[in-house]
Amino acid sequence: MNSTEGSSNFEFWKERNGFSTRAYQNAKSTRTLLLEDASKVVQENKKQNSSESMYIDDDIARIRSLFSEIKRTHTPVSAYDTAWLAIVPSLENLQLPQFPQCLSWIMENQLWDGSWGLLDFPYIKDNLSHTLACLIALRRWNVGTENVEMGLRFIKENIGKVTSEDRCNLIGFDLIFTSMLEDARGLSLELPYDSPPIKLMLTKREEFLKSIEINHMNVYDTTLIFIVEGIQRIVDWNKVLIHQNKDGSLFHSPSATACALIHTRKYSFLKYLESVLENLENEVPNIYPKNVVAALSMVNSLESLGIASHFEHEIKQALDGLYRCWTENKIIEGISSALDISNISISFRILRWNGYDVSPDVFLSYVKDGDFLLFLEKSDQAVIAILNLYKASQLMFPGERILEETKSFSQNYLENILIDDQNIVIKDFEKEVKYALDVPWIASLERIEHLRYIKAYDFDDIWIGKTSHKIPFIGKDCLLTLAKKDYNICQAVQQEDLQLLEKWNADSKLDELHFARQNHVVSYFSAAPTLLSAEMSIARIVWTKIVILTILMDDFYDVEGSIEEIQCFVEVVRRWDPTGICNYSDNVKILFSAIYNTVNDIAQDAWTFQGRDIGTHLREIWYRLAIAMMKEAEWTKTGYIPSMQEYIENAKITIAFEPIIFTSLHFVGHKLSEQTIRHHEYKSLMELVSTCGRLLNDIGSYKREIEEGKLNSVSLFMKENPGTSVENATEWIRLSINESTQKLFRNLLQPSVLPRDCKQLYWNMVKFVQLVYFHTDEFTSPTTVREHIKAVLFDPVL
């Protein structure tokens, strides 16, 4: 369905259902809630946002311009890399510098305190690394005497801090800095080489080099090539040359490439370095030609803040560029470092989620003989890196063993660091780590995550590599401003959804069914955090109505109806004729009339959207559900105990996901042909989501259902496997859930007959069920979910 046609249908539906367009301009207060304790949860919004404050086009245009700015902007200059180019002797005359302009830059850009690097940067190791490299370059060519004196004074005053615990863990710092100290000694730079901090660093260096046995390596790990200047005296340069990129660089690092040029005198290294200076007007960055971190951070922020839908074209272009870097190995700037774990993990997560074909084999670089080769100190970066690794590992397809190992390692790391009382660093991230461990990705809903990110949003513009730089990205404030406005607009539309549902509930007399659960807001919440846009209002309301009706029907079968009444109800559904219910109880009349009228109205609306009749399909689905629920009720009332297989086959229908998802599919913006909905993929997806839902429901509601004498897969598994504990039965069932979930996730991301937006409904359902049944039955007795509902649907973001 094209956008014009979809918009026209949406306008028609709004007019027919009394949908107010005021929600687009105003985040207005809501008058009612449907939870019994609504008055305690919801307050009238005291402040009305004016249409001007909610006007977001200017914010969107401003952020779009940032994408263009990122394309034009190169990584800022690095004094460290500039110094390495300044050190290179001319290929024609060893007594002259190959790049004298770099020497000039060094002498002109020393900071007031004698150091080089980022001004007012709080991490001393970074300044020391920049400064020592610049001093070596100046002394190598005997220029800048005053600069050298100031630089030496800075290093002497700060060298004692070089072994202190620093949140800025530069890639390969210990190897590179100690190697530069050897160069400095050879050039007679007066530094305290016998001081305890330097001696300690040299000892660590020797221990590390001994542990990796570099002399026995047939092929050097990319880790070592990226920081080759730190081991320049002990490497076999023929083995290094194997890693040279097509553009002449070593992993797009000017400093590593300059070091290689010094030792090999190879012309292709020179051409790469000349291209850097030619294109950047004599300023040398630490990555060239392009650092993808800025674009990666931008996309990550937009998705995390919940405003990515406004920038689909720009994000697609950015991700295409990121994917090219991924496939060309450009994203990997130094394996086994905390930084690269973060870069690779975030890239893998974002690319995979957006449908790009990325292999988890990239994480094999961290593994040797089953162990993770991560030399991580207790630092901010280490915690953030492993947290990102843990999040990425959860986007798992079936059979991806490396992601299973990655998840196990990262989870253990985070759990252990939480209980380490001596770890000061984790205090800053304790809440975030605990949340990630308590709420796995599969049990997190988009809007809840967006809200958490908005409240904690803090764009870190410092990029840590062999040295540091500020990411050339501005716009933190406008991103957050748009996210808040967009959140409040969506919330206002959802509040109007609830008012329409309240009216439908009253008109259908559903509140007179006193035997049933009346969790109307919880039912709406199963759709609201994932179907976010205003245009999805139709899908949200359709979804919620079907959820409510299936719950009422389930409670009627379980609690209210006798076997005879249930059999009569099934027959009424089969005939689909309201004239035959006059002799039945009021409960049957109300329930069937609500199903009959609602389903017929939805079928009529679907005709507007799809141009074809889905009424026959809907009646067949509801009849199948009525039959399956009757079978389950008969089992319970007669004491019949089915086999596990027999139970599951029927329970996959009684979980009632088919009427919810099938009906909603027709309102998410795509025209679906008869052939599409009869395709085997539809059946496969429904099988997977229903299996997950039923087993999760059984685990979460096991204790309650046992007390009520209901059938449950946990108890049936224990019956068929005598001696099995509840814990072991639950663990076995969770393995089955995980397998089905991974299959569903793979199907979601792979191109197929059903559009991604349609398949997303299946995935949304699984995530919601994971949320409400992850620890207990949060649907029947919502506690944590109630807090989420209040935050997502009723509390505006200020």
C-alpha cells in the first residue's frame, strides 16, 4: 500500500470512529483509565503543550542536516599520528623529513601547559602519549628547542600518574608508550627512565610479550598490526606486510602506516600517507579515510531515543556505509581492545536488527581455545564494552555457538563485576548493568527502552583509540528535544485510543461480565509500546479489541460456562448468527454479540484497507478457537490428562494469538493478497509465536494454574518424566522457547513473502509475553507492568 493510499484509509477510519486530530498537535490529558485503581495511577495532565511546542518539523530538518555534516566532516587532527608522520625520513634523503609540514604543525599547536592533545582533556595517559610522540619527532630533526623543553617539563610533572587507574584506556598504551620511551632514550631526551612508574610499565610490557610468544606466530593477530609501532623492533615486517590494505595503509591508521614506512621504505605506504595530507590540508587524524564512529553513534542514538522513523532514508544511507566498512573490515580498528568490542558489538547489533547480513564470526577474534582473549582493566570503557557485547550476543539465530559463548562470557563478567566490592568504576554503571541482566533484550519493549534512554541520555563525544578525539558530531540537545516532543505526541494519540476503547467497552456491555478479568489497559499495553506511530492507531485498537475478547472468552470457558453452555456457545460461533442466542444467558448474549459485532466491523474496515473480504477467515479462526477452548474445558472438567504433545497442539490455538495477529496484519499499511496469507510462512510464523506464547504463559502461571486445577505444560512434562523437578522441567521448556524464539527472530530479519512490518507483529507479541511472564504472571496480576503502563501511557516526558 503506498503512503497516499494508506493515509487516505487512515483519514476514513478516523472519521468513522470519531478519532480527533487534536492529538497531532496537543498532548492532552486523559479523563479515564480502565484499571480498577486508575485514580491512583493516572493524574490529569496539568499543563497543555501548545501546538507550537509540539511542532517538530524544524527539529527533524535540523537533525537531517547533521547527517550531511557528518559526511563532510573528517576525524579531528591527532597530534600523536601527526608526530609519527613527522618522524618519517625522506625516501630520497634520510637526513631530511619526508613530511616537514607535520613538524611545523607540531611546533604551532603545543598547548599552554607544554602538552599536545585535547585541550582540558581529563585523561592524563592521552596527553602523555601525544606529547612524547611530538617530542620524539622534534628531537629527531633537532627543531623546536623551546617546545621540547616545555614538553619535557610536562611529562616529568605527570609521569607519576602513568600507572594510575585511568578511565581512558588507550589501545595498546603500555606497549606503545614504553616503545616510545626507548626511542626517547636513544635521542637523549632527559626523562626519569629509572622511576618506579616507568619500571613497572616496562615489566608489564615484558610479561605481555612473553605471554603472546610473538616469535612463534606464523601469522600476526590484527591486534598487533594495529599497534605495530609498539612492537616495531621485534616484528617480522614480512608478516606485517600481509595485512596491508588496498589503499596502502595498515588498518587505516596513519601512525601504524608511518611506522611501517620507516622500516620497509615501501612506496605504497608513502602514497597512502601523502593522500592523507593532500586531502586534509596537512592535518593527520588517527583514522583515515573515514571513521564510521560518528555515523554509528548517530544511528544508535536515533534508534535508542525512539525517533528513527523520522529519518529512515538517512539511516539507510548511513547503515549502507557502515555495512561497506564492515565487509571491508574497516570497522575493526584494533581487536581485543575495549573500544573495538563496543564498536563491533554496536555495529553488529544495529546492522543485524536492520536486516543486513552480518556474521557473528567477527567475535571469533576474541576467542582462543574456548577462552576470551580480552585484556580489560576495571574501567568505564571495559564495563561499557562488555555491556555492549552482552546486548549484541542476544540477537542470536539458531546454531550460532559463538554468540552463545559470547553471551555466557559477557553475562558472567557483568555478574562478577557487580559483586566486586572493590570495584569503584562499576558504581557509575551499576543501575544500567543490573537492568541489562534482569531484563534481557527479548523481554524489553521498545517504548520502555526509549523512555529509559531519554531519561538517561548523555551523548559521549570522546572516541578512544590509540589516542583520543572528540567525535565530530553536534546535536545532542536537538535529538533529545525531538525525542521528548515525539514521545508526548505519541502518548496523546494513545490516550485518545484508550477513550475510543472505553466507549467500545461500554457500548458492548463488557463491564457487565463480572466473572472475567477486566485488564483493558494492560491489553492495550500489549500493542502500545511497539506500534508507536499515529497511523498505527487503527492497528493498536484492532489488536486490543481482539485481545480483550479472547480474554473474556477464555474466562467464560474457565470460570463461568458449564459444559452445556460452552457447547451452545461453540455452535453459535459456528453459525455466526446472533438471532439464535435469545434463549441463552446474559453472559453468552453479551460475549457473543461483542465478538460478532466487533469482528464484522473490523472486517468492514479491513475491506477499506485491503480491497478484499477477510470475514470468512475471521469466522474460521474464531470457530477454531471456540472448539479448542471447549476441548481444554472438557479436559479440566472431566479430569482427563492429555499427553504433552496433545496438550501443546491444542494449547497453541487456545493461546489465541492467531485472531489477534491475523486481524491486525491487515492494518499495518501493506496490502496482503490471499496467496500471501495462505503461504506456508504465515503458518510457520504462527506456529512459532504460539508455541513461545503458550510455554511462556505456562511457566509464568504454573503455580496459580496448579492451585486452580488447570492443565499446564510444566506439570505434564513432570508427569511424563518422573523424578523431574519443577526447576528442571522449567529449564527444559525454556530451552524449547529459546529455540522457537531464535527461529522466529531469523525469519523476522530475512526477506520473505510477508513484509517486515507484518512479521514485526509476531515478534512484538513474543516480546510482550516474555515481559509479562518472564518471572511470574504479570498479566493476571500486573505489578511491574502497571508501572510501565503509567510511565508509557500517562506520564508526559518533561
